[in-house]
Amino acid sequence: MNKTMEDEYELIRVSPMKKLQKEVKELKEKGDDDISDKLRDNIERLNEQISKLITININLQAKMTELLIKDAELIEQTTEMVELLKRASEVEGGGEKAEARVDMQPVVDELKKISSQNEVISGSLQRLMGVQSKEYTRELLSKALKTSS
């Protein structure tokens, strides 16, 4: 008789095998539930962080709008002040009108310079708001990805 690998048999008890099969099945079911729970928790945390980000972004936009309004008011008031200074120099100067204008011109120029600087600052603040919003979003996303890993 030729014995091949297919013809070899071994007698073993069935109960340990059934027990192992049952444990493997339980581990598979438990593993799927754990992964789903972790994923669900991570998604909930990410949603909370996104909600906070939205709230912060809305508040930041409101503050930036307030700042832009105040900046516009400042520019308007500076322009009015320059006009008042011009009129005052004309009125007070009387016969010395030309001299008063010459003396006030550096002040007028400085106020115009300040006004243009305010406009530049306003634009810079708007760009900064955009950059800050992008950075904050990246940071939240990277934290969320790290916690989910």
C-alpha cells in the first residue's frame, strides 16, 4: 500500500477545535465593533471641532468687520480733521494766508500718510484673517487625523 499525504489521518478531540472556532468568531465580531466605535467617536470629535471652528470663524469675521468699519470711520474723521485744519489756518491767518498754508502742509501730508497706512493695515488684516483661518483648519484636521490613527 502506498501512503500519500492525502491518506494520512490523525485523531484529535473535536471540543478544543470548536472552542477555538468560537473564540475566533467572537474576536472577529468584537474587533469589528471596536473599530466602528472608534471611528464613530473620532467622527463625533471631528464634528465638534468643526462646529467650534465655524463658531470661531464667524466671531473672527464679525470682529474683522467691526475693525474695518472703525478703520473707515477713522479715515473719514482724519479727512474731516484735515479739512478743518485747512479752514482754520485760512481763517486764523487772515493776511498771512500763504504762510499758514506752508506751516500746515507738513501736518496735512502726515495725516494723509497715516490715512494711507490705515488702508494698508486694513488690507493686511484681511489677508491675515484668511491665513489664520486656513492654518487653524489645517491644525484641526491634523489633530483629528492623529487621534483617529
